[in-house]
Amino acid sequence: MGNIVEINNLTKIFGDGDKSVKALDDINLSIQEGSFTSIIGGSGCGKSTMLRIIGGLDTEYDGKVLVDGENVASPSREKGFIFQDHRLLPWLTVKENIRFSLPKEEKKNDELIKKHLAIVGLADFEDAYPKQLSGGMAQRVAIARALANKPKILLLDEPFGALDAITKVNLQEQLLKIWQREGITMIIVTHDIDEAVYLGQKVVVMTPRPGRVKKVYDVNIGTMRVRTGEPFTAARDKIYKEFFKETELPFTYNI
Ligand SMILES: Nc1ncnc2c1ncn2[C@@H]1O[C@H](COP(=O)(O)OP(=O)(O)OP(=O)(O)O)[C@@H](O)[C@H]1O
Ligand SMILES: [Mg+2]
């Protein structure tokens, strides 16, 4: 399969003059159709900016960004977005939140809504309001809402950042299953190295000021994703070492 995203010499500067910030500096990256890519890097290195540009939420930049062979001029149904907060409308039920996001010709398609709520395990919650849901459930509705719009590419900006560790692991597994079944290209931005390695076939490491791609790792842990054992820990350790120097404690604990 070909590349669904092609980024050439992408530079993004916010503001002008003394106060300008170079958020992205000469980024070159291509992403294969149907693949799962993780982007990690410290705060402020331009991860969200890059995702917003790929998604057509920001169209002012220098360089070339092609999605599915075309210049991205605006957001579209083909490009699903999931943010750290679920962004559900509080006055609408789960079902109506999803309906609200659908295009005119699909608004009456209850089957489509039900099918996607079932995919994220929330078939029984279609009439609940967002405030009746836990954080993880609300985020699952956000995933169902994005999927119901049948995106070709799903852009996830720290989608599980606000969730507890157990919910997060469950949702990561659900997301992988959806990816394997639906064949949607997924790009996730995360601060969490374990998450990046567990989900991504490739891990793009970015560095800040200015935002650059430092390295792209291939994660060869196979289709059976297992968090314990050699292949995973070896891949993870390599990336940890990229970020952190081993430090020796100046004392030992006697427990
Ligand atoms: N709308 C904006 N106006 C001005 N500067 C901005 C704007 N959005 C982002 N920036 C700047 O661009 C740089 C990259 O920001 P961005 O939000 O992409 O970082 P990030 O890697 O997503 O960080 P985090 O991990 O904290 O979410 C930062 O220096 C930020 O201050
Ligand atoms: Mg961000």
C-alpha cells in the first residue's frame, strides 16, 4: 500500500517578529496507508500542531502536506479526530451526540450509530447523557463518534492521557482491535513511551525548540501485542534511553 500522508519540508511558525515561535522545523515524514504510527516528544515540541495540520484544522504553514494525494485544505469526514477530552455535547444523549456528528444523508441511520456503540462496548448506553458516563466511557463514545463517520485516517491527540492506568490499557487494546479489523490509518500523539511502543508500528520521536523529527523507530513486536517479555521491553528500553540518561543514585536504599 502507498503512503496516505506525505509531509515534505513542513515548517510552522506562530506569530511574527521577536515573539514568533517555530513550532515545526523542516519536518519530513511519510505514513503508510493502514499503518499505526505513534508520535512522542516532550511538551511543546509541536506534536499537536503537526496533527492539526494533517487533519486540516490548521492550513497556514510552509512546505507540502498531502493526505491521500491531496493538499489538505480543511477538515473532512475522512479525517477523524480524538482529543484528550471527549468533547461530547452535554445536553445530548450518547446516541444524539453521534447523530449530531453525522452528515445529512446518515442522520437517520440508527443502525450505524448502534453498530459503532457496540464496537466500543456501549450498546446499553445510547440514551445516557455524558455526565452519567465515566471518563473512559465518554472517551469510548468519542471513538464511536469518530468511527461512525468512517474515517480513512484517525488522528488521536493524547486520547487516553486523562484516564487511569487500567482504563487506559483496556482502551488501548480496544483501539488495536478496531485498527486491525477496520484497517483505518491511525496516528496517535502521546507522552507515554509504553503506549507509543504498544500501539505503534513506528514511533516518531520529536524534539522541541524548534520542533523536529529526531528519529523514527520501527517497532518489531509482531501482530501479537504483548506488553511483557523481550520484544516489547527491548523496543521500549531503546526509546527510554533516547529520552533519559541512566542516572546513578548517590545513595542506596536499605529496606
Ligand atoms: N495557537 C498558537 N499560537 C501561538 N503559539 C502556539 C499555538 N499553538 C502552539 N503554539 C506553540 O507551538 C509550540 C508547539 O505547540 P504544540 O501544542 O504543538 O506542542 P505539543 O508537542 O503538542 O505539546 P504538549 O505535549 O504539551 O501538548 C509551542 O511552543 C507552543 O507554545
Ligand atoms: Mg499537544
